[in-house]
Amino acid sequence: MTTSNQPPEPHHPSTEGAVPNETSYVHSGVNPGAYGAVATGIELSTTFTMESPGVAGRYDYARAQNPTREALEDALRATENAANAQAWSSGLAAIDAVIRLTAAGRHVVIGNDAYGGTWRLLEKVWGRLGLRTVVVDTGDQVALEAALDGAGLLLLETPTNPMLRVTSIRRAADAAHAAGAVCAVDNTFATSWLQQPLDHGADISIHSATKYIGGHSDVVGGATMTRDAELGRHLAFLQKAAGAVPGPFDCFLMLRGLRTLPLRVERASANAARIAAALARDPRVAKVHYPGLDDHPDRAIVDTQMRLPGAMLSIELADEATARAIATRTRVFSLAESLGAVESLIEHPASMTHASVNGSALEVPASLLRLSVGIENVEDLLADLDRALD
Ligand SMILES: *Cc1c(COP(=O)(O)O)cnc(C)c1O
């Protein structure tokens, strides 16, 4: 047991340079504290004593860094073998920080099937400050290269939300770099277990930790991982300077969720694949959007950059009224926004998650339902959908 007044060094397992696996998810980011704990404790102190004026120990003030957040950031860094990781108070706080990296006079490029909140932040908040956003189909390489001319940042989503289109991260990152832009990938849908954007040339991987990292619908948070240490330091500076940091309780919940991410994502993806295949054969469903289906337009890219096609899918029904009715009839799938947790959710993007993009280039079909498949018994999920479709 440590008797000095110096905090023990957080324990960094030997994941440096290693391919992240189930072992690193379980063991990285464990801070044993003063008593050799195997689960990281929640350190609430907002300030830490200094040795002498201006000479801090490991921590000084909790907005800059805190032991619980640092343990989470160590664990996040290991999941994508990144140089650096930062935890944020929400996914949008993470995206906002990344937007702040854009050089003055340059614009931001986003896909035409992007998270509605990202579009709202760029259009309604940053747009007022003069930052321009160009919307493009990121799967169209010629259009993407044209949109990137003069850009400072490409904010790529793959798979997209809610249409589940997949863009080659390598090709998009190369195009961004040729234009002198930073390439950030919103990796929320895929998760770090299924997709490693930094390995495919992206500079930054972004997560809404509210989704798969937390995994239990009980914490709002965000994460960024960077390939380059300098970019990571810039984001860490933004944590301190702009302050969108998560509290210690939230960091604890994100850390706890992260440890089981591979297990949860694999089970949920297996369930989603079964459900997508069943719905693709069902005459009551007009179209199934799932990157794991053989007739998915981007299937070839999926195989080059994703371990599995994931646990998100969307379906088109005959019309909006049918879609709305089905969304209220499921019993195992809960009608709710969000995704990525142990329980299955169903939602109507046009009136819920994507209501803010109606009338824009990002508008989604009103006959569409989005499913976030959880880790329940797949037969129960199939029976629930079968009943709701009747
Ligand atoms: C939910 C979500 C966000 C926003 O994250 P919050 O934690 O809700 O702020 C960003 N991107 C994607 C793809 C999301 O699903």
C-alpha cells in the first residue's frame, strides 16, 4: 500500500502498439488507486494540492485533467491504438471541438446522410459565426474531391445515419489530405471494435459515447481519438480552454461500458444480421438498408474496413402511416431515440432524430424506420417485429 502523499501511477497495461483485443478492452484504463483496486474509482476532487506555487503534481484542476477521466482516456486510446484520446461531455461536444480545429477561411464538408445534430450545429451555430458547410454524397469520389477544394475539415460518417451507406475511409482521407483538410470519422455507428478509422488514414475518430461505449442508455458522453499526438494535444487544450468535459461519474460509466464493448457489439451485430435477412425476405417491408446484405450497394467496401456490418439497420415501409403505426406496435423494441445499448430501440427518423434536417439536402424518407438492435434473444426480437408488421 502506498503511504506517500503522491498518487500511485495509473497502471498502463502493455497495449502500446498492439492490436486492440478483448483483453485490452477489459484491462486498459484500470487505475488501481491507493489500494490496488481492480475497478477504477471515482475521484471527485476538483482541485489538487501543489508542491509550491505554480508547481503542480500529476493533476492541478479537474477541468484540465482528473484521474477518472484520465483512466477512461487511456482505455479509449487503446481501443483504436491512437496517439491520444479525449473524453467529452457529449458526442456533440466532441464534434464541436473537432470543428474548432478548422482553419479560418476554410469550410467544413459533411455527407448528405449525416447525424442531424451535426448538421444543426454546423448550420445554426457555426454558420452564424461565418463557418461554411458543404454537403456532399461522400460515396461519390468526384463530388467529394470538388467539395473538399478549400476545405479545412471533412467530417465523415460511415456507416451513415439512417441510410447505412458506407464510404471508403481510405479514399475519403486521401482526398481530404490532398486538399489540405483534416479527416475526422464519426465512428459511433461502427464502434472501435468493428472499425478502426485511424488505420485507414483518418486523423481523428469521433464517438458519441452515449451509444455503444456507454452501452446501457445511462450516460451522455463523447470521445475523440487522434493518430497524431500534436492534434491530440490541440484537442486536450480545447478541453481545458472551452471546458466541455465529462464529470467523474460519467467517466466511470463510460469506462465500465467500454470493458464489455466487444461482447455486446458482436452479439448485437449477429442479431441484426439475422433480423436484416428475415426482413429482406418479408413482403411487408419495401426495402432493408443493412451493410451486411449481399445486395447492399457498398458491400465491397464493408469487407475492406469493417470486422462485422454492425447492429444498426433501417427499413422502408409502404408509406409514412404504416411506418408510424409499426413504431408504436413493438413491445420488445422500445420507441425511443438513441442507439447502441443492450436493449433494442425503434424510431421514426423523419419525426425524431432527423426532424432538424427536414427541408435540407439531408432529408430522410418519411416511410423509414431505424432499428438499433440490442443483445436480447433474437427469436424474441424477430417475433416482436413480425407481430408489429401485421
Ligand atoms: C448520437 C450521435 C451523435 C451525438 O452524440 P450525443 O452524445 O448525443 O451528443 C453524433 N453522431 C452520431 C452518429 C450519433 O449517433
